[in-house]
Amino acid sequence: MFSKKKTADELKLIRFVMQNFGYKPVHIQHFKQALTHKSILSEEALLQANERLEFLGDAILDAIVASYIFEKYPDADEGKLTKIKSKIVNRKTLSGIGERMGIRQHLIYNQSRSINLAGLEGNALEALVGAIYLDAGYERTKHVIRNNVFRKHLNLAQLLEEEIDFKSALFIWCQRKKLSLEFKLLDEQFIDGKWQYEMEVQINRTAYGKGKGLSKKEAEQAASKETLALMGEI
């Protein structure tokens, strides 16, 4: 039987995937879905959005990154490996990779709405990983990510030199877990000619770490550090 002739949009998508992942899609529908945001769909069709593929791709990417750094850093302990992995799979890094790939030129979304495209690019990147996994299995996906995405778009040495402040690290952690993050001012006092502040972290409206400082930002950093320690992230 003859295969169905590809449309111009499908050919454009295939070229994009081949250029950035070094992989030729077999089932193009997986990749269309990976780039489809829920904003363009009706309530009845939301399962056709990329969120399920994003969920799958997130788990697959976590495993690929974990095995990659486990092999690359044989002398690193579990804590060091966790920090390295968090810098690779955090939203900022993934959105940056998605931007360099030009994912937004292929996103299917409601352009009449105000949407954070950088965030969409990172989510779509994970969804594309999920699409490749469904299309070709884990071993092929691992090969594709290591030999194309990491090699072209991941400067690990530079990434490890960048310091992530505690508040940003906590924000990234909450974003990945889809949890709300707020900072509550508990106390402010003027003592010996200086203002002193105490802030509290609230995650999903539950109180966690507290911190003090000579500015609200300093107190937020201290509260974030304590919260990350409570979570076992540092």
C-alpha cells in the first residue's frame, strides 16, 4: 500500500525534528500533538494537547539526564549529582534550548491570548522527547538526546559555573512540581537604625521555611534556603 502523501506542514515539521534531533518521525501525529497547546483546543478535545506527552517526556528526560551524569561524573555523590541534574532539567535551561531550536515557530496555540512563549517552548521540548519515546522506544530516545540535543545545545561546563540563588532554585522546584509559591511578611522592625525583616515561604498555602534579613529580598533568600533544606534539595 502507498503511504499517505505528507502535507506541507507535515514536511516542515519532519524537517524541524530531523534538524534538531537527528531523528525522522514515523508517526507524525505524536509530534503534532507535542507542539499543540491546550489554548487552541475546545474543552472536549483537551486530551489532544501536549500536556500528557510533556508528563511522559519529563520522566524520560529525567532518566536520560540521570544516566548521562552518572556516567560522566563517577566520583560525584548523590547530592552533587542531584544538583547537576536540577541545572539541566530546570525550566530555564529547557526553555533556553527550546528557544535556540526555534520551537515557537512550530507551536500550535491561540495567538490571540497572552501566553508565556518561553514557558511553552520548554514544555513542548519535553513533549517532543515523549513523542520520540512513543515513536522509537527508550534506547533510541537516549541516543537522540545525548548525541543531538546535549551535543548541540548543552554547555555543561558553563551551566555548572552559573550560580542559582536559593529563591530562584525554589521557584524552579515549585514550577516543576506545579505548586504555588508565595512569600509572607511575618515581621518588620526598626532596630538600631536598621530595618529587619522576617519572611515565610508558603507552598500551596502551607508554611515552610522562615528567614530574616536587612531587606525583604535577603529574608526571602534565607527562607528559601531553609525550605530547600527541609525538602532535601540542598
